[in-house]
Amino acid sequence: MSKKLIIVDVSSFIFRAFYAIRTLTSPDGVPINAVHGVWNMMFKLLSVYNPTHILIARDTGGKTFRHEMYDDYKANRTEVPEDLIPQFPIIYELIDKMNIASVSRAGFEADDIIGSACVQWKEYFDEILIATGDKDLMQFVDEKVKIVDTMKDKIYDRDAVFEKMRVWPEQIVDYL
């Protein structure tokens, strides 16, 4: 049996779901559009790709080692929308209830966790799929690692990365 790991960039899922789905609220008025979207994206991911293993990579929301290296790191990023803030704990509870392992680490971004997992676990899996909309993670694409864009139902292998970005995965860091 082939071993397939899917690593989910849950922040990518959360923000995509929040902006893609009109405002929904629970009966007590709590916004849940991102919760609903993440649930649907996770269900689709699991049913379509049938992984043997799955890992959720989470941001901590705090500063990372990059902030120490460069004071203005992400200085131009907009604030998290007010309606999204109460949805984070609900989404994390949903992931826990689904019994899916999640990892976050103070001082690191989800991207760091995803990259480390790809590099360290590549020999243990026949295929690793990174579920994200983040083009930075295309640098890890190779013969075993691919990107899954669930919004476009597209898998990016080496050739697809080149077709989209006009550079090979190993050139992504320099390109961006």
C-alpha cells in the first residue's frame, strides 16, 4: 500500500474560506463562514485524495525568527478581519474533533513546519501533497512532493510549477 501524506496549510484554507463565502453566522450570531469553508475544504481533500496520513500546519500568530532578522517583516500586511478572529478557535476545535494532528511552534510560521516536514519525511512517504494556495511553498515540489490547490482542483508538479511561475521549483526562492 502506498503511503501518502497531505500537509495542510490551514491558514491558507482559513483565509480563502473567509473571503470566498459570504458572511454566515451561528444562531447566536458568531461568524462561521470560514469554519464552514474549512470544513468543506477538509472533507473534499480527504475524500478526493485519500491520504494515509495528514498533518495540519498552523501559525501561532506571534512574531517569528524572521521579525528578528528584519524589523519590517510583513509590515505591509493588513490586520486580520474582525469577523475572522472568533473563528480561529472554532476551526482549531473542529480539527481536534476530526482527530487530525496539528503542529504549531512559537517563533516559526506554518510554512517553516511544512518545509521541514517535506524535507525530513520525504523518504517515509511515496507521495507528499501540500494543500495550500501559497506559491512560496512551490520551492519544495519535486518527484515526490506536489502542491494541491483545492480552489482550482489542480496539482502542481515540477512542470506545472514551471508553467505557472516560468521558473523551476528550485528557483522559486530567488524568483520571489
